[in-house]
Amino acid sequence: MKKQIISFRRLHYGWIVICIAFLSLLVSAGIRSTPGVLILPLESAFGWDSMSTTFPLAFNLALYGLCGPFAAAIMEKYGIKRVMVCSLTMLVVGTGLSAWMKNIWEFTLLWGLVIGIGTGFTSSVLGAVITNRWFKERKGLVIGILTASGATGQLVFLPLLAKLATEESWQLTVLVTSLASFFVILLVLLFMKERPSDVGVLPYGATGTTETIEPLQKPLGNPFSSALKGLRYGIRSKEFWLLAGSFFVCGLSTNGLIGTHLIPACGEHGIPEVTAASMLAFMGIFDIIGTTFSGWLSDRWDSRWLLFWYYGLRGLSLVFLPTALDSTSFWGLAIFIIFYGLDWVATVPPTVRLCNTIFGEKSGIVFGWIWASHQLGAATAAFGGGTLHALTGSYTFIFVFAGILCAVASGFVIQIRHNYKYTIQETI
């Protein structure tokens, strides 16, 4: 018993914080993936068309991204714990009330506005802020683990939610996500800490003694003003535009396209919704492996070249997807699931690492704006994909065009200067 207590005390509290953040991001990711299994039931129940159902989701994805830079500034001002509790409460309310919605405007209000903001404050920006506060070493690995929470959320939630939506009711589906959010709120209230100094330790991997820990200094001023200053700081750098442009394509080709439209696309090829959702969740297994390994690689290899290959290989897989869907063989889709799953969000750790290297102490807010670009890309694909599908009756052109854009993103990232540190003086 004594040995167990000593072993527990030697565990750096940063890993406990990472576990809480992982669960928060997991539930948020599960809720973000829920519309994929709701589109067909809602269209069937209320007679809505694909343009009507995808607009609230595009609004959701846009807000999810635009909240990022403000989330980073608000966390610095009011604390991570408060922001997490407030955002998770919004998810509880938004998902819970949506069980009684009957109109498009209610769907837009709850899933577009309320849940869009709630998930926006529990996004990759949260992981980036926590990692920078609690870790001096293994940052790439930690970011990889937290980023993999999105895939884990799919893996845990999608098959269950799809089964509930098809065999029970879509109302029960959203109530399950509401209960999951409430459970995580309790964990945050009990175990979440702001900084290493709150528990008398240094950040993981830092040298020195606990007496050298600087006291928490809350930034002065309006957090919204701080977020806008971060944007002005970033946009003067070419590297910001290269990272933001490539991340726009990343969001377009993942959350917005595959996350929103893969299940309906499978339905058009005779693949049942539960089977398609299980495939998407199974993709999450490979996403966990790929993203965690990407975090490990980003601590050891040039992040620019990692991103170059990630985007290029993703583009090839998207061009191949229509062929896989048309094929009567199971192996075509199986190859896509494995290949695309390994690449799904592997781009995040090297992007965060490049942002930290280039923008230093301002990287949290600057990455928030780069993340906003990611979600604007996702919103573009969510709504644009639904609109083009309504006009053409096929997803083939959409998948191929997204693959071409991934090739363009490969060209963007390789132009970033190696080990470059940006300072405001360079713009004067």
C-alpha cells in the first residue's frame, strides 16, 4: 500500500490535467461528430433537405473555429477551469434541449450557435494552452495525445449514437451526449488545476526548484482586445498565412468533408448508416495511432516535411475515395479507412510546433486564429458540399476537388522558413 502511495505521488500532476483535458476534448469531439448520424433521421422526420440541414452545421463549424483565439485570451484572463465549465455547460444545455426541437431555426440556434460556441472553447486551442503551461518536454507527444481525443470521441460515440438514432430515436442520441458532458463537468470541478504552481511543482521537464515558480499573473485588459492584437501580430508574417492557408485545407478535408458527408455518401452507395458510422469510428483507431506517432515525430523531425507528406498523402486518398465507394469489394473502403485514418489530424502536432517556434509566447492566441482558419475550411466543406451535392446529385467532384486542394496545401507548408522566429520589429 505504501509503495502505491509513493508511486502515485511521483506522478506529475500535469498528466492528470492532460487526462481531464483529454476527456473534455473527447466528449466535445463526440458531440461534433453527432450531426453525421443526425442528418438522415432529421431529414426523414421533418422533411428537411440537405441544404437546410448542413447550414446549421456549417455555422457550428465556423463558430467552433472563430472562438479559438478568443478562447485562448479568455483562458489567460479568467482561467482554464472556468472556461471549461462554462463551455461544457453550454454543451449540456444545447444537446439536451435539442431533443425537443422541431424547426430549422431551433436546429440552427442550438447546434449552430450554442453548441458551436461550446465546442469552440473545448477545441485544440485548449490542448495547446494546457500543454504550454504544464510541459517543457514532450510537448509534441502531449499535443498528439490530446489531438487524438477527437478520434477517440468518434470511436466511442459514433457507433453507439448511430445505433440509437436508427433503432431507438434521434432524441435519445442527443440526450446521451448531454449526460456525457455533465459527467465531464464534475471531473473538471474536482480535479482541474490552472498551473503547476497551484500544486507546488514545476512544469514537466523544467529544471530548478518549486521556489522559483513564478506566481500566476493574470493579463490585464480586455481578452477580446488581446485576441485582436494577436491577429494583428500574426497577419504581418508570411508564415502565418502559409500555416492558416494549409490549415484551412485541413479543416475542409476532414471535419467539414469526411466528418459531415462520408455517412450520407455511403448511404447513396447502399451502405447502411450504422455500418458507415462504424467505419468512421474504426477510422478513429488509426487516427489515434497516426496522431500520437505524429506528435512523437514532430519532436524529432522537421515539421514542414511532415506536413508536406501528410497533405500530399491525404489528397491521394480523397481522389481514390469515389473509386472505393463505387467498388463492390470491401477492400477498397478498407484501404481508404486505414490510410486516411492514419492521416486524419496528424497535421495538428507539427502545426502547433511550428506555431510555437515562430511566434513564441504569443503562439497560443496566434494558433487560435490559425485554428479559426481550419474551421472556416470545415464550414466551407460542410455547407458547400451539401450545396454541390444538391446541385449535382453526387459527391465525386467534391472529394476529388478536396484532394487537389490538399496538394496545394503541401506546396504552402514547404515554403515556411526552417527554425524561423518571428518578431514584430521585422514588420516595421
